[in-house]
Amino acid sequence: MARRKLVAGNWKMHGLEADLGEVAAIAAAAKSAECDVALCLPATLIDRATRAVKGFAIGAQDVHQADKGAHTGCISVDMLFDAGASLTIVGHSERREAQGESDSDVKAKADAAIAKGLDVILCVGESWEVREGGQAIPTVKTQLAASLPNEVSFPGFISEELSVAYEPIWAIGTGKVPSIQDIEEMHAALRTVLVETYGAEEGDEVCILYGGSVKASNAAEIFAVPDVNGALVGGASLKSADSLPIVAAAG
């Protein structure tokens, strides 16, 4: 089926008030884009960004699964809504590796977010050692299956609320990109997991994004791959001059 592509930027630990002009430029261009566009910003910028660019999708980079409590430094779904966010990333490799997040942690966060109506971009990916060992596809399929939110836990689940982002860890910020064949094989494998989990209709609707050194020079080729329904963009999303050609390639 033809899906409207999603290009989501992940600013990671970048961005101050002085950078809101870049957010505004990307948001302005998104109005005429033929794909959906979102920016996942540092928590400190979410409120100011949503006030500056009303109607544009601003997201967070993580969320805690609890509604409230003794979780110093964490942010709940309600807090993100209060700040104006409409989506969040969960399970990014930098959190899985640096913060020790497990598949069950990621699943709990995705469950909590979607249960309250916060859209989710759920990240999965493999290390270079796993790729070189020939275990990339089974490893990432297992990771996705264990991280996916459970449809039956929140009635009214709509598959558009969930996107999956495949990010080969070894390609993030390195300039290295898997071959087109590797991307196609992985995205097809992830589609299989989604269909097995949610059924043919809803599983086929979920967007699968590619992430890992996406830039203007390779975006069109990557977007042409079957089951690549958009991109999760890191460094190239920080400046409108770098990100807008990627948005255009998704149209």
C-alpha cells in the first residue's frame, strides 16, 4: 500500500533557544511537503518550540513509563503533553546502550505513551559485531518483537500511532550506510514481525523508518527501497539547509 512517508529529526543533546529559527524554517517548509515532518527536540525546547510553530509536530526523545513518582530526571507522558509534545522516540540505541534500557523497558514506555495518545517512534538496530557475525536480521527481529507495544493492552489502538525506526548502530553519525540490499532485507524482515504481531492489515500500515547517516545525497535512493516509509534523521536535522532536501526527497 502507498503510505505517506514520515521524516522525523532527532536533535539529541543539541539545541538552545537561539536554534528555534531552524525549527521555524523546517516547520514552514513542512506545510507544503508531501510527507509528514516532525522534530524530536531536547526537553528544554519542547514548550518554546510548540509555542513558536503552532500546528507542527514537536516530539520528545524519551519518556518514562510511570505516570508520576520518584523518578529523578525523568519525564512522564502527561508532562510531555503539558509541554506540547505530540510524539516521542523510545528505545534509541544511545539509550539502550548508555542507559542500559532493555526491550521490556522500551515496551513499557511504548505502552504507556500510546495508551494516552502520544505517538511513538520505536527504535531497533544492531551493532557492527552482530552484523559481521551474520546475525543482524534475527537479532533485530527478536529485539522488535520484544519491544512492541501490545495491541490488546489499550483498546482503540491505531497503527498510525506507532512507527518503527531501524537504525544500524554502526551507521549512526559515522557516514557509513548499509547497502540498499541490506536495508531492503532488514525492512522486509521487520514488516514480517509487525504483521505477525498486529495482523496483516494493521501490521502493513505501520511506517518503518530508516535511520543512520541519512543525508540529502542518499535520501532518494533509500526512500525508493520497498518498506522504507521515511527516515529518522540525526545530525542532518539540525539545520534546515541539510534537512529540507531530505524532506523533498520523501515527497
